[in-house]
Amino acid sequence: MDSVAFDINDALKHYMSDPASIPTPEADGSLFDYENDPEGLTVAVVNPVLNPIVDAVAENPEAITRSAHLDSLQFLLKYTAFLPTHALSKIFDLVMSGLAAEGDAINHDLESPDEQETLAHHKQLLEIYGFLLQWTIAAVETKAAEKSSTAPVARGRGKPKKNAPKQDGVWDSATQLQSALDIMSQVLKLKLTKIFLTTSERDTFIGLLTRPVYMVLESEQRVKSTSIRMHAFKVLCIAVKHHGHAYAAQISIVQNLTYFEHLSEPMAEFLHILAETYDYPQLADEILRELSNKEFNSNDTKGPKSVSQFIVKLSELAPRLVIKQMTMLAKQLDSESYTLRCSLIEVCGNMIAHLVKQDERGENHKSQLNAFFDVLEERFLDINPYCRCRAIQVYVKLCDLEQKFPKRRQRAAEMACRSLEDKSSHVRRNAIKLLGALIKTHPFTVMHGAQLNRKDWQARLDKVDEELNALQPPEGAPGLGEAANTTVDNELLDEATQIEQSPQKPMTDEQKFEAVRKAREEAATSEAIEKLTLTKRYYSEALKFIDVLHEATGIVCQLLGSRNKSEVIEAMDYFEVGDAYNIEQNKVGIRRMLRLIWTKGNSDEGKGVQSHLIDVYKRLFFEAPDSFSSNDAANFIARNMISLTFGATPAELTSLEQLLSTMMKQGLIPEIVIAKLWQVYGVQKREISRTQRRGAIIVLGMLATANPEIVVGEMETMLRTGLGPHGRADLQLAKYTCIALRRINPTGRQAKESALKFSRLPNDHAVLSKLASITEVPSESKEWYGVAEQAINAIYAISKHPDTLCSDIIRHKTKQVFSAPQSRAGSQPGSQPSSRPVSRDESQSVEADEDGNETVVPPASQPKKRDAAIALSQLLFIVGHVAIKQIVHLELCELDFKRRKQDQEKEKTADKSTGQAGKKDEPDDLDLIGGTTEDDFTEAMAHIRERELLFGPDSLLAQFGPLVSEICANNTTYADKGLQAAATLCLAKLMCVSSEYCEANLPLLITIMERSTDATVRSNAVIALGDMAVCFNHLIDENTDFLYRRLADKDQSVKRTCLMTLTFLILAGQVKVKGQLGEMAKCLEDEDRRIADLARMFFTELSTKDNAVYNHFVDMFSLLSAEKNLEEESFRRIIRFLLGFVEKDKHAKQLADKLAARLARCETERQWNDVAFALGLLQHKNEEITKTVSEGFRVVQSQA
């Protein structure tokens, strides 16, 4: 057969343009039949053609040069898309084995000097096999890519349907591909320069071997295989190192980074191997240079991302390569692509980590470190939040380095503290994380452990200062004064020594001895001073760091209120870390965290915050050290739980209650801990701290909200302790005992959740007797009011007939107050003294009932009148609170009746006969009261409330209605401030009972609210009006202006109470909003931040209700613009905030039209400016308005 005349350049030209255009005239004749029907190329057709070629090549690789063999292979490769995989696999094996055999032959001939003339023939064989291998690998890769997507479709058509399933599951091309790459590496190890005499010929052949490698790397699946990846890298490394492939590789790699995102890290890995294993770092240098000068299109996101990952990975694997090019790469810090800037920031961090590990510590090393740190610090202020985040994240990693860089850490702490106020929640979250990392890895652990308590460090600094001052000689003292300053200027010491040594007079032994002793003392003192100076610097730096943490903690506290869940969780973790290092300010954050137990969120978000809070509190307070026994652990946890109550505000206690009850429901509080708490509360044999005993019952009362049985089983202990001598001596203990007793019978939602049903107690029960008697404890302490309030609450919670028992309490108290003969019985109760002894605590204060109403009872000037006034105040407090609890009791009776009625109806529906029997067995007293229908019962309850409680002939409360009105109306006659406060509170509560009483006394209450000099009385009146607006809306609706006036009250607490009350009433739809919303809007600029925040919250909520802000904007604008005391800047801030809620274009245009109509009516420049400013904020797109605004401005200017 004829040998083929193969021209590699011609073959490549055809292959690159279209492989199908390669001529194959000498191919096997049987194949030509399938040129127009390639789907017919089955195994049966292909094998008879392939087998002879395989045999021939196996015998001698030169057989490939026969025209028939080469053309038949090329013909089949043109139709690989239709070839069975079995045939393609056979072709692949044939080409590989031929190339391998040819490689061995060349190696033999190169070593044999006699075979030099055959090299030209070997060149042709290498080119043929190289060309066929490139084509075959391309076909294999195409087939592999199609296998998952196209192959299943192909099996649905025609003849391949039968064959395909058999062939496709069997062939795994990865193994063959690995072998092929291995053979290519062997061929590249040959001395190819002896075969390919010109560079172009060699480059062409190298291209035949490298091109398929790049094609293999384009497949993400192939790159994931470590063995294929490493074999591919090996081929490229040999080509670059020994065959001048570097420039071509550079072009391919840069292109790959641009188009194939999955190659970013593998390409970095390749350059690392090339530099380390093959000692060829030049390619990495060139690629980094090219990338540093590359400019990316602003719309291109894929390119920068891939390049960024590449640079970062390379800096991790081969920092020495990257650090040489950092000057060039630094140009990309000015790139518009934030992704590239992020990568350079991360590279800087990797470079710092690399430099720290180096042994060299020269000036260059130091300057490089400083340069990288400077870049990181600059990027804390990058314009893009992702870059700012990355700078912070890099610092977090650097915290773990052995070298601490104290100055840089201090700077990082300060910058992180600043970043806590960043507008991006991602930045804030990472800043919190950085501060936590800085705390955990802080460098001040050498001398005194890791704790960062500021008080301790300040004490150490003060002590060092004292020691330094003691060592320093007084000013003007000779000798030591100069010696002591040697640490400042060493030259002074040298000169002084020379001057002293200059005289050469002989010294006696005594003088020599004295001189030596003196020199030693001075040297020791100097050394001590130097050591103390360094210690002082160490302490000062520690304090500087702690001060930054204290500042940061305040901001992190605010971030606990963030809407971003991950930010809140990070803030909690920060406080947990801070607690471990005993940072004082941290305690505030841990307490503030408690309110997160109320977090509500979509799906699992709120639950995520809640569960994380529980986890943090568990770790902080409910997990004892592993070394503790179970008893010690229980003591430890009980002590911690009690400590949570110390110094807690009412709001914190409410949140703590929710937290503990949630933990109790989840079974996180062991029984042994509850037993320990009862032990602390009930201990009788020894005196313990009042706060500890109180704390125990507070916690037990909280746990009882989840499980009332906790209290039920220990009623005897409570009678003996909280309602016994201990409770009488410590009224707060009595108060919290009453609260715990109240938990026995859950109300509201807790009643529905509780499986335990408690039967109410008869009035002669020991518990109720004790509760009644505790209200009669003689005391002038402010704490009495809290006890009385909670005792009455407990009575109404657990008594079967609370109204009867409370009537007895009122009668007893009335006898105490009015027992002495009086000149005008009932008209001047404040003039008679009580017979009670005076307690040691004579001061009176604020007490709050469950509705939030408060009373103040300050001391009177004259002892006798004062005693009488205090007694009457206490009586009125009981009367008012019983009145409120009685109407609540009536409502509960009504609900209970309706529930039982519904249960009966269900039973009747289910089984009429058993329903009838049930009714006979259980006669229902409530049914007898108001007939058998719900409406009748409701009317009866309403009649009792409206007419009986305050106006019934047999009603006890009716006796006090006129008395309270008279005391409030005659505040000059009954001048005692405490009495007036109590009377006002009582009046307000009685007004909530009956609309008739309310209507009669409403002018009096409004007058008190307007004119009272006592801020607490005014606050109580505001709250009372809010309650009445809910009870008797028709009476209050016309008087809401009086409520709004309190927004301008001179006392901040009254203002805040008023704003909260109005917020509730307006958002709940209890009062109609007229033109007064402007008064609420003014609160947005209040000096008190809490008031301003409340106002912001109000308008944010209001904006969600039927365009409310839009509907009332014009009225608010009129009021605000007319307000003379409102500065222009404040006005603008308010308007900008309010218009932020006008989102619809239609609303913006309508508002613009209404405001524009005002421009012509503006009388002053300020008025015109106000309107123009509002119009400027609205997206009205009205040219007429724009024109009017510009003309109006000129008119005003000319007037000026």
C-alpha cells in the first residue's frame, strides 16, 4: 500500500475550519456507503474496518502511515457523533498505543547513533499520532459532555435505540483519558528538539498535545477528578518548562479565567505546581503582570469574579510569587469592580500571614507589613460594603496569628467600633465579629490572666504610678535624679560618667567601696524604673483597648434591636464572649438581650432569635462547670437564676419571666434546681440576704407561669415565709409571694395553655386569710401599695367569692381610718390621725397597678395629719383597685358562663339524652342569675357594672364615690399631696366602672390633668383617659384635645406616657384622628431620644393602615408650618420622614397639587420655603408646579 503524504499544517487548517472537510479518499470502501447515512455505523459495520488497523498498528506503529488505515480512521472520526462508544473507545486505544509505541521507538533511536537518519520519519509519525490524538480526545470530550443531556434523546430515534443502552453504561472514558495524558507526558519527555529542528515545527507539535489538555480542563466534571487534573497539569508543566510553551500557556490561562469560572482555583494550583515542583515561577509572574494591567468592562461580572478567586487562591498557595507582584496588583485596588478590590484586600491579609511566618525581620520586612496593614485600614472606608466587609473579615483571620501587632489591633478595634454604625447590616455584623475575635485573642494575658475588667486594670495602673513616683527622686536632688532619667536620654549618662572619671586622684578602699555600692543602687533603681515604665505602658494600652470595648458595647446594645436576624445573633454572641472576659459594660447588654424573647418574625426568623437567646442564657447561667457534682451544679444554677433578678427593671423582669417560662416548657430547668430555690426562699434557721430570698420567689413565680404545680405544692412554705413574719418585715417579699400565689390559677392565654384546672378556694382558707391580713400590715412605706395591689390580685385569682372577701378588707380598713370621733364625718377625713404605729420608713413613692396607673404618696408636713392622710390614701388605693378587679371579675364570669353554655350546646348536639341528664346532675348557678340566654346574662352584667357597683343601695363601693370626688375637687382643703394622688387614682378607676360616674366626673379629671403640679398625677390621668376611651368611647371622643395637649407637657415622663397612650388608642382605632397628628409629628424632634423613637415607631406603624399618613399629611403640614417654636431644620427633617411613607405616584401628585395651591397664599418667606421644600421631595413630575416654584423664589428674593 502507498504511504500517506501527511502535511500537519494542511491537516490542522482543515481540522480547525471544519473536520468534515478533511479528505479521506483511501478510506475503506465499505464506509462510503454510510457517508449520507452515518447512523448506520454500527459495531457490526465498524469492527471489520477497525480490527485490521488495530492489528497492524499493534505489530508496527508505522502502519498508521498507510493511506487506507489513516483515511479510514479519519473517516470514522468525522462521524464520532454517530459512532457507538465501543468503536470510539477502540479508536482511542489504537491511537494511544500507537503513540506510546512510537515514543519508545524514538527513545531507542535517539540513544543509538546509527539510527539518526530515521528521525525525519519519526517526526511524521509523531505528527500523525498527535493529530489523531487531538481529534480523538476532542471527540471523547464532546461525547462525554453530551452523555448526560443529548444521549438519552438520541436513544429515542431510529436504529441506535437498541445498541445505545448496552454501550453507554459500560464505557468510562476517564481511565483511558488518564492513560492518554500519561502517554503525552512520556512523549514530551523525549528530546524533541532533535526531531523538530525549527521552533515553529516544535510549537505545532506541542500544540497538538496541549490543546486537548485545555479542552479537558474546560469540563468542570473532569477538573473535579484529582487524578485527571494532576495528569493534565503534568503535561502542561513539561511543555512550559522544556518546550517553550510558556507564552501560549499564558494566553490560554488568561482566556480560561475569563470564560471558565471553575478554572480560577485549578489554574492557581497549576502555577503553584509549576513554580514549586518544576522551578518555573516566570509564568505566574507574567500572568499576574497581565492581570494587574487588565481593565474589565463595568457590565462584566464573571471575569472579575474568576480572576479574583484565582489571585486569592494563588496568594494562599504561593505567597512568594504574589508578593513580588504586589506593586503591580495594587493597581486593581482602584478598579471599578468591587470583586477585584475584595480579592486584593484578601491577598493583603494572606501576605501578612506569609510575612509573619518568615524568619527574616529586616527593615524591608517591616515596611512590607506596614504597607499591607495600611491597605487594610484604608479599605475599612471603601465605598462598597462588600469591600468593607472583606477588610473586616481579613482582620478576623489575622487575629489568630501568633504575632499580635498591638498597635494595629488597637487601631482595628477603633475602626471596628466605628463600623458598628455603618449603614450596611453586613458590615455591622462583621464588625461585631471582629470585636469578638479581638477580645478572644487580646495580647494582655501575660501578667494577670485574660480578664478585661477595667476597674482591676485601672487599680494596677494606679499602683505602678505610685511605685514610679516613689522611685523618682525629688526635683533638684543630686546624682540619682540624672540617673533616673537615663531611660529618656542615654547620652547624658555617658557625658556624666566621663566628667566623673576625668580626675585621676587616687581613691581609698572605703571610697571605692562606697562608689561601687552607690553605682549598684543607681543601676538597680534605673532598671526598676525602666521595668515599671514598660509595665505602665502595658497597663495603659490594655485600658485603651478596654475603653474602646466599652464604647462599642453601647452601640452593640442598640444593634440588638436590628431587624436583621444574623446581626442580632452576632450581637448576642459578642455579649457572651465579653462576659467570659468580665467586661463590666457587658452586663448591660446581657440584660438588654432579654427583650429579644418577644421577637416575632416571618417563618423561623423570630424563633431563630428566640432559640439563640435561650442557648446563650443557658451557657451563661444554666450550665455549671463539668467538675461540679449534681448538687453543686444545682446550687450554682439556682444562685445564677436568683442573681438575674437583682437590680432588674419591671420591663426586664417581664422579659425574664417569658424567658424562664419558655425554658420551663422546654424542660430546661431541672427539678433539683426548683427544689433549691424553695430552700433559699423558705430557710428559717438562719438569716439570709433579703434580695436573695426575694429573688428566689420572683423566679419561682415566673416558672409557675409555665407550670402552676410548682406553687401549688409549696403553699405552706409561702404562708410561713412570704405571708408570715418574713413578709411583714420585708414587704417586697410579701408582694412577690402574692404574685407567685396568683400563678396558681392562670388567666387569659395561659389558662388555655395550662392542662391543670385549679378549683377556687373558700374565703376561710388559710391562704386567703393571710392575703387579707397582709393588706392590714401597719406601714407608711411606699412598698405597702405594691403588696396591697398584688394581694388583691391574688384574692381575685384564687378565691371562690373574691368580692365578699374584699368587702371585708375595705370595711376593716375603713374602721381603722375613721375609728376616731370626727367633727364632720366623711367631709374631712384627712384631719383625723390614725391609731396605727409609725414604721421606720416614712418616705412614700410611686406605685403602679396592673393597668399601668401610678400614684405618689409623699410625706405631709404635720405628723398627725400625715398619719391620717396616709391611712386614708391606703384605703382609697384599696377601694380603687378592688373596683377595677371587680369589673374584670364580672367579665370573667360572663366569659365562663358563655363557655359553659357553649359546652352544654355541644353536648346536646352530640347526645340529647345524656345532655339532659348532665344538666340535672350539675345545676349551674350562673344560669339562674341571668336567665338561660347569653344576651340576658350580658345585659345583667352590664347593669351590675353600670348601676349596681357605684350606685346600688347595698353597694359598699357606692359609699366612696362621692367621698373621692369631694377630696379631688377640694384640693386646698385636702392639701396633702399623697392623698390627692391616691384620690385621683381612685377616682380614675371608679370612672372606668360606670359611664354615669365617668360622665359626672370627667371635667374634674381633665382639670386635674391640666392643672396638677404633680407629674405622676398628670401621667395617671392621661392613662386613665386612655382606658376610658376604650370603655366609654362616646364620652372621651370629644375630649381628645386635652390628651394631645399633654404632648407639650414640661415633664418628659408625662410626655412619654401621653405619646404611648395615644399610640395605642390611634393604632387600635379607639379614637378618631382629626387635625392633632401634627402634635405627634413634633415629637419626632424631641430632645428625649426615647420620645423621638416612639414617635418614629408610631408613624411607621400608622403608615401601614390605609394611607393614613397621606390622608392626614396636609393637616400635619399646616400645624407644623404654623409652629413658631419649630426650627426650619427640624421642620424639614420631620417632613422628609413623613413623606417617606407617601410611596404611590398618584398620592404624590395629589399632595403636590394641594401644596402648590398654598404657594400663592404664603405671607412670609419661611412659609414659602416650607411648601417649596415639601414639593421638592414629592415626585410630582408637574412642570407647572416646577415653574411656579422657580417664579415664586424670584418674587421672594426681590421682596428681600
